[in-house]
Amino acid sequence: MLARVANSLYWTGRYIERSEHLSRYLRVQYFSILDTPMSQNKDFILKSIMTMYGMKFDVNEPVDEQDVLVELGFNAENSISLRSTVTAARENARSVRYVISTELWEVINQYFLFVKEYNTDFYKTRGLYDFTISAGKHCSIIRSYIDHTLIHDDIWLFIELGIYLERAAQIARILSSKLHDIEILSENGANTPLKRYQWTITLKVLEAFDMHRRLYKKPQTQRSVFEFLTSNSQFPRSIAYNLSRVHDLIAQLNQMTKSGDNLLFKAGKYSSYFQYLEYEDVKDDLQGFLNQSLNHIYELNRMIEEEYFQS
Amino acid sequence: MVPNNNLFESYSVPEGMLDEVYTQFANSFPAYGMIKDLFHSLSQADFQKLNEYAKLSFLNQGITYAVYDEEAGGTEKIFPFDLFPRIIHQEEWAKLEQGLIQRNLALNMFLKDVYGQQRILKDKVVPSFLVETSPHFCDMMKGFTPVGDIYCHICGTDLIRNKDGNFYVLEDNLRCPSGVSYVLSNRETMRRTLSDIFKMMSVEAVSHYPSMLLQMLESVSPQTEGEPVCVLLTPGQYNSAYYEHSFLAQSMGIDLVEGTDLFVENDTVYMRTIRGPQKVDVVYRRVDDDFMDPEVFRKDSILGVKGIMRAYLAGNVTLVNAPGTGVSDDKAICSFVPDMIRYYLDQEPIISNVPTYICERPDDLKYVLEHLPELVVKPVDMSGGYGVTICDRLNQAELEEVKQKIKAKPRNFIAQPKMMLSVHSTYIEDENCFMPRHIDLRTFTLMGKDQTFVLPGGLTRVALKKGSLIVNSSQGGGSKDTWIVAD
């Protein structure tokens, strides 16, 4: 396979996955405004969304709701917007469409057309729910076509690698962003229920609320949420699960391409780190721990690029 | 049958034109009535729904071309597609097919000759100054013979049907002819939208084109052992024909490479893969000669591969089409194809050329200047319908301007009598009904080692603007599915 093609497949996977987390975070956070404990905090929530997207803003200036929503959803000039992310996924897929199935290409293209043609006026007023839910459905359909219409060879492996690495990074970012929210609420003297409610939102952003309750059988705490989303090896929205998949995928690629072992070693090391992580070890500096986790993930990304894309 | 709509109510064949659906002529297709009946049976709303569905089918498949400088993010447009198919009877087609093969054989022999002994020039059948002054003549090809003696592996010949009912050759495209993917996707869209018609008549298939193309590419590999590695070289995804490049690579199952994916070492072409370098045997390049190798052609090209000509001349890789084939799609040289057929094959041409006046010849120049208002003037080396001047639409001052342009550089121009292209019933969205519009036919001929293949039918291009004779997509043209039907 061409090195350039491998690179584009990987980024197709990454951008598709990223777009799903962006749209989910937007929806769950935004609609939390309608719930009582949060109704006084619209400005705070909009800023939380901007933080998670990685958009710069002045903490002391109030923001305009519709401006923020449109900027993050549809500004094609802004590379962090949902529209730009989906466009990037589609442009990468477009350059490799000759190695993927026509059916997969068409569903990716339909996702792009859906975002591009969505009525912005409707979105600003009553369409945000419909828009973000539909975006998630498009991603599910795309993942299903990835799994069910491709040969599970190196082409599929690179897309998968992109998906799981991106998901691990997004989980870390979402946790970090919510932790940051709680710090701000504490500084402002918020009460405990309001702070605890942030962990409900976190679980819902990752569609993890029900599974968390089934496993822990009691209301969520900072500790249970952290454990569940970082080190649970059976839950597909935990960092440990995703890095373990990354490790497996690299092992398979390694066998096919007879590449060096450095990358495999690092992937195994970081994957194990999360599998055997104990909350006690990191609880004193959770933000520092999340930053370090992201650095591990970015390091894997850099090594993948060196190993496969720069031939 | 009483129509359920008024799609054809105001239809009238313009005076003095041949309408392939309505006019009776020697080769007219007798069963167009079945298609009109089908359209008549639909309600206006149902027809519009079908038309929308056809458009959506193209949009979802991503068969679009980019239009720049509009709203942020760029806009993509579909190449307009018309639901009324153009039908050519099998008997007439069989003759055209023979004519196209004959033409390609002669063109190929001509190329071998001009890059070899130049007999045809020495015998003064083709004036040597035309070859010497052609910008597409490639000096490096002199004395080199490609695998199987094949130069023009893929040729796109444009045909038009004149008022007299016969097909004529307008021009040959021997560099990177495009459009074949539309033939295949038009057929796919027709099958998705109007499947009932296919039950009424048996239409010759076109879907085997990619496998014929691959077979041809493999046949010209310099490597005789093992499976040849063929790739398609594209200028990249911002090229207007990128959809076609990607579609062809996918349907042949070969790699779609860009210039930066290839490199040359020891006069051998390799591609960069995740497993290191892999040797390449055949490059179907959709990059023009000028941009192919910065080592010998344009130095500023970033689309090409440095050293690929060295590898080619060393016989280690085959380029499809061969460099320098453009010399025979020079419109002045094209007019000599009938003479080439007589010279090399000792046969009479099966398909005639549109008569052509070569401005570089003093007699022709005189005629052209005296009869300008009756003529169409074309630059010899442009494609895509650019630079074509239809002189009966010009005023005195404009005519004078054209005359000056020709006189300044006669070698750059040819002139042809204005051929009235046939018309065909075409749905015009703004009017919400069918109207007669001018059409032509781009055919596709493949030539490999010991094999030739003509794609049944080809791409019928239609000028959507009323009265326009220019069918190119870049100038407001659309296309129709083209059917070859035996009774």
C-alpha cells in the first residue's frame, strides 16, 4: 500500500471519530442548560464547549449563544469546527476512495453533504438536537460500513487505528475539559450537587451513563467516573480499552509489514499502564495525569507517522 | 397514446436540422417511440421526481467537479445528465467501430513513422513542416520504439452527425482523453432511474471497460515475467477529472498514485509503500507530457516524476499514452488522417473527416480569409472547446480581428465549414419540457499489444444552451447515456 494512502486512511478514521465526539459534546452540554441545576450557567456551558473544541476566547467576556453554536458547527474557515472536521474526513476518504468500497465512500460523502447542506437558521433555533443526533447516526453507519464492507487487511487496519487512537484522545480531552469545569465551579463556590452533576454530564457525553450504573449500582462519584472511563478494559469508551485495541492493531500491522518493534513496545507499555492504573496513584493531580495521558497518545501518533507514512 | 404531461407539447424540430429522434433519415432509429411513450406515461411531477433522483444519484456517488471562488468551502457541481438516451443502431455502430479501429491503426503507424524513418514525410503525403512545427512533437522519442509498437493506447475520437445523416470525425484526442467514467456512471444512473426501458430493449453493456483497460495496460508491460504492476498517475484530487482517475483505479484494482508517490532509481520507477519501495511496470498517466518529468520537460512541474523519461527510454517502464502522441491530435495534422489510412493501410477511410483548411498552406489561407463568415476557426492545439470561433456570429470588426489573428500565426489555426451537429430531445429544467439540443459523440478506442477494443457507444455530449454548438462540460455541456441497440 502507498504510504500516502495509509496516511489518508488513518486520518479518515481519526476525523470521523473526532466529529462524533464533537457533536455529542455539543449536544449533551448544550441541553444541560435546560436542566435545573445548570440553568443559571449558560455562559459557563458555552465556554466549556469552546474549551473542548479547542477554541480560544476571553474568559471574562460574555459570549453570544448563536454565534458560538454557528462558529463551532458550521464555520468552514475555522479548522476546529464540526463542518471542517467532516470535510477533512471526506477529503481524506476522497483521496483513497479507490481502495475502499463504493458503499463506504458513499456514506462518508452523504455525511459530508448532510453537514454542508444543513439549514443554519434551523440549527440555531430548534435544529441542534436533530443535527447532532443525525451526525452521530451518520458516524455509526460509516463505522458499520468500515467493518462490514472492507477486507480486514492493512487498509482496514489503518482506518481502525485512526478511530481508536482518536477515541482514546477524545476521552482524555473530555475528562480534562469537565475537570476544568468543576475547578471553575468550585472557585465560584458552587454546591456539591452542581459539581456532581458535571460527572453525570461527562458520562452522558460518552454515552456511558447506563453502563456505569449497571456496573457500580450507585450514584457516580469523581472516582467511579474516572475509573470507569480510564481503566475499565471492557468498556469501549474507556482509554484502557481503546489503547488495548491500538496495541492489537499495531501488532497485526507489524506482522504484515515486518516493521520495527519500537512502536509495538510503546503501544503495549501505554496500554498496560491504563489497564493496571489505580485511582489512588493519580488522584492528587488528575489534570496532570490527563495531560500526561494525552502526551502518551500523541507520542504513539508521532511514532505511527514515522513508521508507516514517511517511507 | 394521450400524454399525461406536456413535456413534449411545444417541441418542434428547427428548420434545416436533423433531429435524431424526430427526423427520418437513412440510419434513424425506429423504436424511439417506445421511449417517448414511457415519458408520456408519467405525470409531470413523477418525471421531475425521476430527474431529481438522477441528480441525487450523481451527488451521492460524488461524481462532481469543483467550482471555485464561490461561498467558503467551495461548491461542487454535477455534470448535467439527461434522461433521454441517445440510441444508435447496431448495424450503423458496427461500421463506425471498424472505422475507428482503422483510424487508430493508421494514427499509430503514423506515430511510429514520424518518430522513426519519416517515410510519410519524405513521400510528401503529410507536409513535414506541420510535424516539425508541432509543439507536441517530442524529440526524445526519435528512434525509440515502445512495447508492441503502441503509441496511442487510448484514443478519444469525437464524431458528429451531419445534416446528411452521416457521422464525421471532428477530431482525435490522443493525449489524455477523459469522459469515460461518465459513460459508466450515466448507465448506472439510467438503470437506477428508468429500469423499465432496459426490459424493453437489449442495450449493449459498457461495464467491462475497466477490465479491458487493465488487460490493455498489462499487455504493454516491459516485464514479461510475473504479474505486471500497473498504476494510474493523477495530478491529484483537485484536478477536475479526479473522480474519473479514482473511479478507474478502483474499478481496475490498481494503485492511484501522485507524482510524489513515485521515484526513479537506476532508471527504474518505484512507488513508496508502507513496506518500502515497489517496482512499477506500467504508468497510465493522466498528466500531460509537459508536466511529466521536470528533468526533461517543464522544470517547475510538481505533478510529475523526476527521471521517469530516463526509465522509459531505458525500456524499464511503459507510459500510456506514449509521450509525443499529441503531434497527431494537432488539428492540422488530424486532417491528414484519411491520407494516412490510404498510405499505410491501402484502404479507403470508413469514416470521413470534417473538411479542414490548414491556414499554414497559402491556398487554404486564401480560401479561409475569403470565406471566413461560413467557417469555424479553431486553434490547432487546444481542447475543451476553448478558442473555437464560429464566424457567422461575428460582426465586421470581429471578423477583421480574427483575420489578423490568423494572418499573424497561420500555423496555429485551422478552419472548417460550419457543420450543423444533429439535435436530440433534451430535458431543459428551466422550461420544464423537452427541447432539441445539439449533440456529438466521444468514442473511446483502446489499443494494446495484439488487441483493439472500442467501447460500445461512448459519451454523447449535449450543448444545453439553445442554439449552442459547443458541447464541452467546461462550457455548459451535459451528457446522455448512449445505447447501441440491435432490433
